Amino acid sequence: MSNYHIKHLEEYFQVYRNSVRNPEEFWEEIAEEHFVWRRRWDKVLKWDFDAPEVTWFQNAQLNITENCLDRHLDTRANKTAILFEPNNLEEAAQHISYSELHLRVCKMANVLRANGIQKGDRVCIYLPMIPELAVAVLACARVGAIHSVVFAGFSSIALSTRINDCDCKMVITSDGSYRGNKTIDLKGIVDVALEDCSEVSSVLVVNRIGSTIQMKEGRDQWLQPLLDKAKSTFTAEIMDAEDPLFILYTSGSTGKPKGMVHTCAGYMVYTAYTFKNIFQYREQDVYWCTADIGWITGHSYIVYGPLANGATTVMFEGVPSYPDYGRFWDIIEKHKITQFYTAPTAIRALAKEKLEFVEKYDLSSLKVLGTVGEPINEEAWHWYNNNIGKRKSPIVDTWWQTETGGILISPIPYVTPTTPTYATLPFIGIQPALMDENGEEMRENQVEGRLCIKFPWPSMARTIWGNHDRYRDTYFSAYKGKYFTGDGALRDAVGYYRITGRVDDVIIVSGHNLGTAPIEDSINEHPAVAESAIVGFPHDVKGNALYGFVILKETGEGRDRENLKKEINQQITEQIGPIAKLDKIQFVPGLPKTRSGKIMRRILRKIAGKDTKNLGDISTLLNPEVVQDIMDKAL
Ligand code: WT7
């Protein structure tokens, strides 16, 4: 039997060693024992990072939905697969069992097929966090269509760009969505987008909010009547291991988004195996990831990873602030959540609110806490650990990317001792490398450099849709024979990794290499500070100087601003050194953020550099309105 479920540290080290010494044997055993296949592979792995070309489980055949649904019907037919928590409190939660989900996916697959969707066709899904979103994703996989989920907070321009980039034939959307006390007219956004998308011949519309919308004759159809008539069985399309499963767009250093292509077999095996171990999932657990399925976190750790393990996975439609800042904690109590996986930005936002919002609820069901998306600062880590986990739930700081498909560096809870702000050790099968300025790998500990991965893992993206050259140039050309992540990291004395942030966020001040993350951490530890971002701006003597944008906590607002600035710089001086002191500090009401919560330093850099003529497209930001305010008061 393979070590599918790792339970203690020696076992981790033993399995890890085995996985990197004999990767093919290792992954073969996992694939053989824990998944169902229509045809066995001829070879486990073929790879060449120069081409670049990676094949896992060559010539194997499968359908991922048979692994996520059909095979559970014998043992888990009545177990809840998806636990849906609606935005509105008046609406009851829905417990969708494995047999019900299977039925809904089969019906949806029949609707797709009846509307002309064939294996290999691209289908754009633009839906809120409702069960139909998961059903649509799985139905595409069942018919062999390639889904491209676009986060339903993106503008019509962002949507049409993504639809056209991969020539989607169909769009699945809803009349609208609930978001806190607001509704959003999704169908209206789709209508505007489709004025620029001539290839889209059909639009299926979920009735979510019951609003009056325009239906275009011959193109648009309400989904429910089609489902009502659809057959309840659908034989899954047989897919090759390396057939594309989905495309998911992520932003790059240029304006054009990159359509990362993930394939069937390797993605399935790796997301399922990481889910089991990194969340220590057990049969009775109720797992909740607060991400949106519009991001890779939702694909891998709301839908595919959990369902491949027969887990109960929660889908939450709403926002953490509605009806008040206790909503997350309310849901944890209500559904007795055992694993809770969220983003540092959400933790910091909730930590700003009164502790009473947390204290009202019984959070004793929690066993594992997770974070993802950006480095977590110490203060937020401790708040999470003390107030949510009550110091008894390990925090898994999971490092990965849209491109990696699954988590690559993370503690295994109850196995790996954790250290705040450290993603700790590489997961099974993952071979990280830290590169120095000369492009050489640093093999010793206590070094800091650029993070690469030097051996393939099953869930890595295989290409950028329609642009393999860009895939090679972006990820495989900086360091020969290695996948370059774009992140910096340090490895400490015991071999733990700490992600220091994007290397494109590094600022050189007077010839010193400064990462933004540690300086921001230091600023954030000031008791009056809620959050901060620093960027470089041109300076006559130093080359670059540092400009800090700082959000104050409510308690800090009444304080004298000049004194605060001195204290912040004093703190940085103490913790990092005078070199990291800020030349300018601007107090701001908010920071421009992407929908996934990442600070858009590009915009702040332009403001700091007084170069605001061409800010680029800010319509996809979470909070475009703060940009003007920051510009008006720039120093
Ligand atoms: C970038 C990838 C992976 C799902 C969500 C984001 C940063 C991600 C961590 C972490 C420090 C992290 C990296 C990475 N990042 N997780 N635990 N600690 N940084 O996916 O939008 O593709 O972003 O997010 O910079 O490269 P993404």
C-alpha cells in the first residue's frame, strides 16, 4: 500500500525521499491505488523543460468525473458532497449528496451535448458561487469540453478578452448574483461582453435572483427548463491523460492575461493527494475553502481535490461582512467546519473588527486552518492562531500558483511543526531550488534567492493557451532546465522555506536588495497600522527610495500623523535597518487590490513616481475607487 495519508514527520521524510528518488514508481503507486482508470498508462513521466514538454501517465484514459462522482456512489451516495451556504440568511443551506450531484451533472452534460458542445470545445462559465457553478464545471469535464471559468466580478471587457482568447462557443451565466446586500446584473455584463464575441452561439442562463433580463432570440436560453427535460444518465467521455481539462486565466507582467492549460490525469492525482494530506481530511469532516471557484484555489480545493476524496465541501455565496463581520465564524459554528482555508487579506480585514464578532461563536469544531495567496504577516498569523484556532489548530501556510495547479510548499498539519510566516517544507514529490544572482543553484541552508522547481510534478500547467512560446519564455528561460516561479524565497537553518514575495516587487535602494514583504510586515506590526504597501520611486542619490501607503486602524486615526510617521520609521530601523526607512508615508483609506486580494503595486508605483497618465486598466480591481483618492493626496 502506498503512503496516501501521511501521519507523522518521519513518514513524511521517508515518503519525500522516496518520491524524489523514484518519482515514477512513487506516482504510479498513488495513481494505481487511489483512482479509477479506463486504460492504464504506458509510461508514468516523460519530460523536457527545454521544449518545454511534460507528459504524465502517457496514454492513460479516464474521466475525472468518474473519480469525483461515480465511484463514490457505492459507499457515499447519501453523503453530502456540496454544502451550499447562500448569501441571504432567509434562504436555507443546501446539502447536495453525491447521488444528487451525480444526477445534476449528468443532466447538465446532456444539456451541453444537446446544445452542440463536443469534446475539446471551450465553454466559458461566468457564474456566482452557487451549486450550478460546480455542476457546470463537472458537466464540462464529463462531456470532455474545456471549461474556462471567469470570476463573476470581472468586467465585461475582461470577460470578452477571455472568451475570445480561447474561442468559447458557449457561455453559462445567471440573471444576476447576490453580494452582501447588493445584487449584480451578471447577464447585463455578459450581453455587453458578447457584442465583441462573434464565436459564442449559445448562452445558458441560471435563474438566481429572479430579475427581468433581456434574452436574445436564438442565442439565450433559461437553463432550468432544459434540465427538467434532460436525461438523468450520461456516459462520461473517455479522455486522454493529457487532454486539456480546463483553461484558467492569470495575469502576467504584460497586460494580456495568460490562459493556463491544465490537463486531466496529473491534475487529478496531485490535487486529490495534496488535499488529503494538507488538510488531513477524514471521512466525517466538513471542509470549507472561502475562495471563489473563479480562481485556481476554488478549482483545485473546492471542486476537484475534495470531490476526488469523497469529501464534503462547502460553497459560500456571500461575503465575510454580510450581514456582519461575524459571518465566517457563524458558518463555522453552524456547519461544524473542521478545515477552514482562507486568504491573509481576509484575515487582516476581519482582525480589524471587534473581537466580539469572533467570540460570539463556537469554533471548537476546527482542526486545521489554512492560508493562501500571499505571504501572511506575523501579526495576522498570530491573530488567526489565537482567536480562530485557539492555539490548537495548526495553520497551513500553503504556497502555490495558478500555474502549479496544486499546493507545492506547505506544512502537513499535525505532522510538520509550523513557524509563523513560513510555508515550511516542500510537499511530496516537489523539488525546489533557490538560485543566486549568477543563476547558480544554492544548495546550502540559510540562503535567500529566486525560487525554482527543478523536476516536474503532475499538476503543472502544460502550456499557455495559443502561446507556447510565452509559456517557455515566462517559466523556463530564466534558468535552464528549471521552472521559474517569479517568487523569491529563503531557506532557513532547518530547511524551511519562507516566501518573500514576487521578485518583481523587489526594490533596490542604494544598491541593497529589499523585498517589499518584510518591510510591510514591520510596518504592520505598529499598533496603529491595519495594512500597508511599499513601492520604490526614483531618487537622485539612492537610485530608488521607498514610498509607503499605510491604512490606519480605527484606533490610529486620531493620532498625530507626523509622530506616527516617525514611529513607523523607527520600527523599520529597528527591525530591518535604516536602509529600509521610508522616504515618504501617505495614509490612505484603502489599497488598490486585485480580486484575489493582491495589492496592485504597479498602480502604486506609478502614483509614487508621479507618472499617472497611463495607469492601465483598473476596471478589474476590487476597489477602483480608492485610486483617485490616493492620487489626489499623493506626496
Ligand atoms: C502567487 C500566485 C495559489 C492560489 C492563489 C494565488 C503568491 C500564493 C502564497 C503563500 C506567499 C504566496 C506567490 C505566488 N502566493 N500563496 N502561501 N505565501 N505567497 O494564485 O494568483 O496564481 O498567485 O501568489 O507570489 O507566486 P495566483
